[in-house]
Amino acid sequence: MRLLHASLRQVRLHQHLELRFDPHFTLLGGANEAGKSTVVEALHKVLFLRASATGRAVDELRSRLHSGLPEIAVGFEAAGARWELRKRFSGASGTCQLGSDGGVALQGAAAEEQLARLLGVEGPIEGRRHGQLPQRWGHLWVRQGESGSNLLAGPGEAYDLKSLVQQLQLRGAAAALESPLDRLVGEQLQARLDLQFTATGKVKAGSPLAEARQRCQEAHSALEQAQGHRAELESAMEQLQRIGARLQAIDTVERPRLRRASQLAGQLRLRQAQIGPLQQQFAQLELALAEQQALQQQGLNLEAQQQAWQQQLASLLEEQTTHQAGCRAGELALLELDGQQRELAGRLELAQQLLDLASLEEEARQLNAHQQQFEQLQRDAQLCKQRLLELAPIDQETVRALRQAEQQLAQAQARSQAMATAVALLDADQAVTVGGQPLLPGETLQLSRAAELSIGSGVRLRISPGGGKANLEAAEALEARAQSLLNLQQQAGVGSSEAAEQIAGQRQELERELARLRQAAGAIPWSRLSEQIGALEPRRERLLRHLDRHRQLRLAIAQEEGLPDQRESLESWLDALRHQSSQAGLLRQQLEAGLQARRQQLADRIAACSQLERQLAELGGSLAPLKQRQLALEKLHGTQAALAADLEHRRQELHIQAGELDELQESLRELLPEACAASQPAHGKENWIEELIQQLDAEKDGLLTSRGQNEQLCLSHSVEDPAAAVEQCLARLESAQGEREAIERQTLALQILQSLFHKARQEFSQRYREPLEEAIGPYLEDLGSRDQQVRLDFDPKRGFGDFELQQGMQRYGFEQLSGGMREQLATALRLALAEVLLPGYDGCLPLIFDDAFTNSDPRRLGGLHRMLGRGLAKGAQIILLSCNPADYQEFATKNGSVITLP
């Protein structure tokens, strides 16, 4: 749906205002109180308010300055045709006319219904329901002061939720809305779970699950207690056996073994005192040899690293040369691409001007066709009027009067004949006269009054019919009816009612044809046809002057590839040029990015080379002290070969001493296997074996005490059968666990089912909101920030909501944003909604912004222009009203037209 033009008469301060909208962008500028908002309200009400509405909605349109009732006309494209709508708001007598270039001409209720179908709404709004007007196309009609409001906070009718869902479904968003059965299933699942759990997710006290778990816990505690008693009895009996065996081992084995171990420990301490100095000397020699070897290896490593860094430096220098050559090649490619883009810009401008010229010619043909059609309708109407003048002025009332007079005459004749006397002459040889009139043989004469009958010259008779006065009255009535019929026939100029009815039918048919011609003429915007046709020639001259600037380019294109001359081919050519321009822009971005990467890589290589050179210098400084340390060690300990020989001699001596020590340790280990190492006595004491003897005595005392305790425990636990008690408790536990597991399985099944149900609901919601979020994203990027994203929520019953803006890691609700950001975010939402809804409205929808960016700072104007440009590219028609038109003058000049209100 696309707005073409509008006309306002007697609407507030506008006595007569004509507007023509650009197919893409129209800037309507004017100072405050110039009537901009009046234009917005008039366009809205002519589309959605019934012409016969009364009350406040119509009173707000009436002018206090000019006489007359509000009359609004608008032209628009919809359903593949051009339509002309005209409404006169005069209360109950209001009129509505709707016509198309396809010959459709409707009035009244039929026109209102067809208009509603074209706009995709249920029907026109009555005056008593004028509060519903702001919800009609609220997502497209942005009134003054409402640009920063949250569109999604209101009802779904405010942003055409039904059509939006349909378009999202066509995009593959979802298959169907949530049904009442789905909601009932969700409520029943929650009710079943509420019996078991609190609102915080804990098991509810007194619930079946809590009681089952309590019974299970009690049975488990009883089982543990019975098993504990049994285990204590078994453990006590086993402990008694172990204590008896241990006491016997202490007396017969442990004490003799410890006495022998004490003797071996004395010999071991003596040998350890002899081997200690030898081990210390050997360790010092090992450290010296290890230091010499480490210094030698460190020197070799530094030399290898020095050689590797030198090779790396040479490689970096080669890469630096390669990147320098790549930078030069990228700069040359950018210069070449600049030339191609300039040529494409010229072709784009030429293609647009040729397309504008073709559109102008098409408009001229349409206007001339309208003019010819109107002139033909005028000629047909004049012919109908002439034929009406030629016919007698007979209508249906005249026909009815003639038919009634004929019926009355027939009734009078029948009554007169019924009361008259019939005289029939069968045969006569003399002349017979009745009332002075001859009566021939074979004739019959009806007499309604007295008459004289003469036969020859000698016979005279008087014949008087019966009925007396009534007969006379019937005769007079017959004459009166005949005279009345004759008068009517003379007035109408016809001989019968059938002839009169034929003439009346002809007049009625001509009058209907004349009314049809007038109606068809009313659907044609004839009042400004001549003015519009006259305005085409200056526009054509301006276009031709612009085209003359590209004469050389036109000749070159015509010679190379042929210049398109049809509108369809021009549009295809323009689309192809735009695609080429876009591809060239993308290529330029790629080349610039590649050049920047090359330059960065070159800088990285230069920095790496400098760093390697510094590291090589530092490495050379580290090698000299290392060699000096090696010479000092050789002077102190000798060479590595001499040091290794001395070390080997001392190792052999230590080996002999260690063998003797190992033999003593092995003998001691055989006696005391629990000792970890005889050379490291516990706690560093030499009398550790004596301590073991004392520990053994203490262990014996403890064992005797423990034996008495275990014997007492066995006596106390033998009163009842512990095994039988365990079996009984185990049976009760299994029963309680079975009951608990059944309830837990049922509850878990309900939780899993509810989780799957919630997951399906969430996925269902995401399939609606994700396409809409993706549609809003590019508009936010046009504002200049790429780390901004919107977040929406969708509920099948309430529609979209929870409109939030995410900036980095932070989320902000719509009401938390600044006034300017709310305006810009709401604009992005409206443009995205229009983009989604476009397929349902012939690929175009009009968006009207009435001073919508009063809170946006001048730095955001560029971003707003890019947002509006993206909306135009998607197919939207934008009409922007502003009291500061200079902010959008350049954008309007590039993308559409400018209208200035006085």
C-alpha cells in the first residue's frame, strides 16, 4: 500500500490543501502551528473513520476559520491497482466514494467495506468508538509526542499482531499458536506438582512424597541400628580372637626378636659413623662435575639459540620485503577501484534519471487517458440527456394513471352493457331505424336509454330499457370514464398504457445510464487533470536538462551495450547497477582491510626484526661471563676428565662401605620388617628399639583391657537374635523404598513432562521473536554501534513484550533509556515491523513520523538517515513531518521530495 496524493478541504486551518507524495520519501516541513499534525490526523481518519461518524472524532476535523464541512480525498496504490478515496464528514449524511483505475466505483457502505479489505482491518471505526483510532496502524503512524513510547507495551492491535504473526509464520517462524488445550495441560501439570513441592522447589511438608521419604528414612535408621548391633557383636567376637593370638605372639616371638635387633642396631650405628665423611666428599665432587657440565651445556644452548635467531632475522627481512610489495599493489588496486566507482556513480545517476523520465511518460499517458475517459463520459451523458428530451415526459405514475383509467372504463362498459336492452334485427323487407340511426339485418344494438324504433314509414315504436335511473347513471359514468381516458391519452401523447409503459421504461433506462456515467465521472480526479498535465512539461524539461549532462556517457553506453528504453528494462538495469555499486563497495572494503592488514603485518615484521637484533646483542653479552666461569672451575677442581676419574675412585670405595652397611640393615630388616630404615631411627633417637619394647608392653596391657570389654559386649548383645532383627528391618525398608520410588518416579515424570512443555513453549516463543530481533539488528547498526542488540519476549496470548536493549554485557529496559535512545529504538522497531509486514501489503507500507526525533541530538542524525535509508531500500514509503526540515533536506533531496507548508 502506497500513498500517492491527498486533498484537504475545510479541515481545521486548511481551506484547500493539495499534497503529492513521493513514492519513496517525502519531507513535509513547516513551522509550529502550520498544520502538519492536522495533515497526519486527516490522512488517518479518512482511511479508518466511517464517513457517517459523529461526535468528537469528527468535531476535531471541523474548521473554525472556514465555512463548510470537512472533505478529504486521498489516492493510493493497493491490491495491484490505483484507488481514489473521497470522504465528506457531515454526520449521518456523510458520504464515501471509492474508485479504481480498473473501473470499480463504489459508494457508502460498500466503499467502506472495500477500503477495510484493502487496508487489512476489520472495518471502519464508528464515532462512539473513536478511542480505538490510535490503535489502527499505530506501528506506522507516529504522532507528535508519541515517538518515544514503547509500542510493545500496549495491546497487539496497536502493531497489527495478527498480520505480524502470519508473516512470521510464512517466514517459517512457527506452525500454530498455543491452543487452549496446551494451556490446560500446563495448568494441570503445575497443580499436580504443587501437591509435592513449595514455590521455592522444596518438598512440601505433609505431601505424599515427604511422608514416603520420612517412612523410608525411619526404616533405614532402624535397619542401620539393627545392622550396627549385629556388626558390633561380630566385631567383638573377632576382636577377642585377634587379642588372644596377639598376646601369644608378644610373649613367644616379639620380645626375643627385639633383643636381637638391639644388638644389630649398635653395630649399624658404628658403620654409619664411618661412611658419613666419605659420602660428603663424594657429594661435593659430584656437584662440581655437574656445574661444569651444566655450564658447558648452557654455552652450547646459547650458541644454538644465537644461530637460530640469526636465521629468523633473515627470514623476517625477506617477509618485510614481500609485505612492502603487497602494500604497493593494494594501493594501486584501490586507485583503480576508485575510478570504477566514479564511473558506476555516473551510470547510476543516468539510469535513475532515465527511469524518472519513463515514469513521467507513464504518468502523462495515465493522465491523458483519464482526460479522454472523462470527455467520453461527458459526451455519453450529453447524448443521454438529448434522448431524454426527445421522449415524452412519462413516468411510472403516468403509466399507473392510464392503466387505472382503462380499467375504470372497462368496468363502466361492463356495467352499462349488463343494464342495457339489446335489439337484434334478424331480417326485414323495410327500412328499420333506432333513434334515427338505420339498423341493418344481422346487427345488434345495445340501448341504455329510451329510443324510438321505426319500421318503414308507418310503424313507430318506443323501446325503454329496464333499470330506470340506474341505467342512465351507468351510461353517464361510461361517457365520463371514456372522456377521462381520452384526456389522459392526449396529455401523455400515447394511445394506450402499453405504449406509455414502453416510453417510461426507456426514460428509466436512460436515467440509470446517466447516473452511472455521473458516478464514473465522479471517480475520476477531473478537477486537477489539466493542471497536472500542464505540470508534466516543466518536469520533463528539467529531466532532459539533467540527462543532457550525461550525453557523452549515454552515447558510450549505447555504442557498447545498448541503452534500455523501456521502464521495466530501466528498472532491471538500475537494480543491476546498484548491485554492481554494492559489490564495488564491498570489494573496496575488502581491499582496504587487506591493505591495512598488510601494513600491520609490515609494522609487525619491522618491530620483530628490531627486537631480534636487541636479543642477539644481549645474547652475545651473556656468552662471555659463562666462559669465564668455566675457566675458574677448571682451575679449582681440574678438568672434567680428571674430576670424573677422582669421582669414580671414591664411588668404588663408597660401594664397598655401602655393601657392608646393607648387610647389617638386611639383618635388622629381617628381625624388624616394620622398621622403614635402620639408618634413620624414629624421632632421631638411638634407643628406638628400647622404645619399641616399651610400646610392646603397653600394647599388651591395652589388649588385656580390650579383651575384658569385648567379653562384656558379647554378653550384652546376645540377649536377642541380631540377624532376625536385621531381616525384619530390611523387609520394612524395602516396602518403604518401593512406595517412595513409585511416588518419586511419578513426580520425576511430571517434572520432566513440565520441563519439556516449558522448553517447547520457550522454543515456540523464540521462533517468533528471533526473526523480529534479526530484523531490528541492522537498523541499530546504522546508528553507529555494533555492540547493541535487542531482546524480546513472546507470549501467545499477550503478544510481544519485555522490550530490552543489550549494550555489551548490560541490559536496559525500554523505560530506563534516555529520551533520544527511546525514539531511535522505537523507530528501529517500527521499520522492522513494516519490513516483516510488507509482503502482506503488495511490498510497500507508508510510515509517517510527525516531529518524531525532538529528543535526538544532532550527532545521531547521520544514524537516523541511515536507518530511514535502509527502510526505503526494503520497500517502505516514509513521510516525515518536521519543524526543522533543514536537518533532513539533503536526505530528502537524494531520496525523494520536499513539501513546505506556508
